[in-house]
Amino acid sequence: MAHVIQADESGALVVPAGVAGQVQPGSRFTVEPCGDAVILRRQPTAAEDWWNATDPAQRVAGLEEWIANLPQSPALPRAATHRDSMYE
């Protein structure tokens, strides 16, 4: 199915909603001219870049470091985790 992309009054190309699939607000794209066509490629987010640049062991180490840096807090009292207190 073909879709029409039209330039608005300022010259910006307007892609109708849904034509490019699920696109999150703030997503960035590179524009690549390809003959008489234009290719839009979504740029990965910082989180995706990090995920792709690390192996599972590095991800676990990062999670453990994050946990170790959480602020100290008092433990929950035993009564707070008792089955009866969960339904109050």
C-alpha cells in the first residue's frame, strides 16, 4: 500500500501517523537520499546503545553497582509481610 508524504507550508515533510510504525515521541531519524527515494532510519536511544555495547556480565555488574549505591533504609517489620496484612 502506498502512502503520500506531503510538504507543509514551511517545507517540512509530514509523515502520516502510523505510516512509520510505532514511533515514540522524541525519536530521531537520519535521512538518507537514495536515488529518487529517501530512507528514514530511526537512531537508537542511549539505552539501546548501552545495551548493544555491553555483554550480559557487564549488565549484571552495572545492576549490582546500582544496587550497592542505593540509599540504606530500615528493613520491613515482619508484620508488614505477613499474609493477613496484605489484604487490609
